[in-house]
Amino acid sequence: MKKTILFIAFSLFMFATTHAQLGFKGGLQSTNLAFDVDGLSLSPSSVINFQLGVIYDIGIGDNLDFRTGLLYNGKGSNFDSQGFESDISLSYLNVPLNIVYSFGDETGKGFFINGGPDIGILMSASSEDEDVKEELSSIDLGFNLGAGYRLNSNLSLGVEFLSGLSNIDNTEDSDEITVRNRSVGLYVIYHL
């Protein structure tokens, strides 16, 4: 039985590595924090941040891939309302768990769509040069949707939207305040 399990695990590993591709992803994104305070929605100004990291595509079927990776994401927003001004800067390490469907031809060129959950690990948080990491949840669960075009076997361009699903507010008032990350971005992937 032990040998059978090892054989199946080895076979799955070999299948995954023969139908897998590593890549580098980078891009710019417009990020924002969506606030809901006692039913009143606040939407501060967006800020431009960047995304950079490594992705790993594993073929799971015809034109179907599972994409994961490890991405640095800058997030945050800018408040400027009724004399109150504050910049919030957040840094996350994100692990996307996406399904990618490609409409491409046998050369790999063509359009694709992707979507799936995203797990963000808070690395740092500051507001007006003050550390506010303790006031935020260390984990941000989200969902992203995207689309793009694969130009050739090495280069893809895309756009994606990430919506935070979990409340990242970790203060004593977290029952009355809901804070969620939002971002829209453009990216480039270089596939090895």
C-alpha cells in the first residue's frame, strides 16, 4: 500500500512538473480601502501601487491551468475629507489560487480569463509614518477576476480586479467598522 501511494504521488508530481510553467509577474494597480462605518460607506481616494512576484502555472486540462504564486502587493488609500487627511500604506505577500482558461491556439497565443481566491499576508501597515499593523488583521482573504492576452509562449498582458472578502479591521470597534481592500491593475507576465 505504501508503495502504491508513493507511486501515485510521484506520478502526480511528474505530471505537474511536465505540464507546468514558471513566470515572473509585475504591474501597476490602483488600490483603495472600502470602509463601512455603522452602515455609512466611505470610499477614500485610490493610490497607485505595484505588484511583483513569481507565478507557477500547472496544466490541469485542455486550455485549463491552475495558477498560484507568491506576489508582493502594495495597497492602501488616501483620505482627504472635511479637513482630515491621511495616507494609509499597506504591504502584502499574496498567494493567488486561480483557475485560468485559455482561448488560445496550439502555439499558446490568445485570450484567457482567470479567477479564484487570494490569500494576503500583511507584512507592514502605516498611516502618516505611524505603524498601524496591530490595528489590522494579519490575513486578508479576497477573490480576483482577470482577463488577458498571451502574445507568445513567453509574454502575457492582463488586467485584474481584486476584491477583499474579509474585514481587515482589527480594532475594538471591528463590529461597527468594516474595511476591505480593493484593487484594479494591469500586469505583464514573462513565462520561462
